[in-house]
Amino acid sequence: MRTMTRTTIRSKTMLAAACGAILLTAGICPAQTENARPAPEQPKYFHLEFVVKDLDGGRIINARHYSTTIITGDRTCTIRSGNKVPVQAGGSTGITYIDVGVNIDCHSANQIEGSLALNVTAEISSAATSSSQPMIRQTKWNSNVIVPIGKPTAIFSSDDVSTKGQTQLELTATPIEAH
């Protein structure tokens, strides 16, 4: 009888150790799962349509369209469109050229639910040649913006300092589906 008790105690001890090991392993597994990093999200492509609008008294008098594509993540896109305007610089033969037009830079795009968040820097300039030297009109903006996907949204707006005119920059972000 004594041998049977030792065997029973030894069996119960081994069973308890096995159960403890199973419970310990089960307790560690969820902790490892919780600390595991999720797989990186696949980059998404968006078509960006920018519209520069010149308004006079709230009425659109001119609209120019510029478009590009951006990929979500730490990526950039750049639009450059313009002319070089000659300007007299120091003396009769010195001519300098000034770039005027539209410069748009975008970066750090991320989709957040039904919107696209990104940083946009825009510079819009033009030259008026009413005198011997051109007068340069310039508007610059830089901000983090959030636009609803598929909906045209005015992201920047500025009044002209000398008229009742206004310049607006509108952005429409449309997802590009992978084929």
C-alpha cells in the first residue's frame, strides 16, 4: 500500500507539473501575440487634382488644373509649371530671369478612414508688365491638410492685397485601384 501511495503522489506531482507547464505556455503565447507588430500596410496610390482659381467678388474668372499621383507613406510628389520673366538687373546689358508660375509639393500622405491627410506646400506667382519692370504677384501656402476622398475641397485661400480678387487652391484626391 505504501508503494502505491508514493506512485500516486509521484503521478499527481508529474501531472501537476505538466499542467503548470501547459498553463505557463498558454499565458506566454497571448503576451507574445500582443507585442507582435502588425504587418506593414501596403502603400495606396491617389490621383491628386489641384485647381488654382482666381475669383473676383466671389465669381470664378480663371481656373487652372494641375494633377499628379502620390503614394501613401513617406513619399513626395512635385508639380512645376511656369515661365521665366526677364528683368533688367544693374546696367543696360544685365538681364535676370525670374521664375513665375505654379509650384506644388506634397508629402507624407496617409489615408485616415474616408479622408487623405498630407502636407502641401504651394507657391503661385505671376508677372504683370504694366511698367518697364514687371510686378510679381506671389502667394505661398504650407500646411498639413485633410481632404475627403473624392470630394473637391478648397485647402488654401488668400485675398489679393490690392483688389477684391481672391486666389484659391482646391484639391480632389481620388484612389487609384490596383489592377
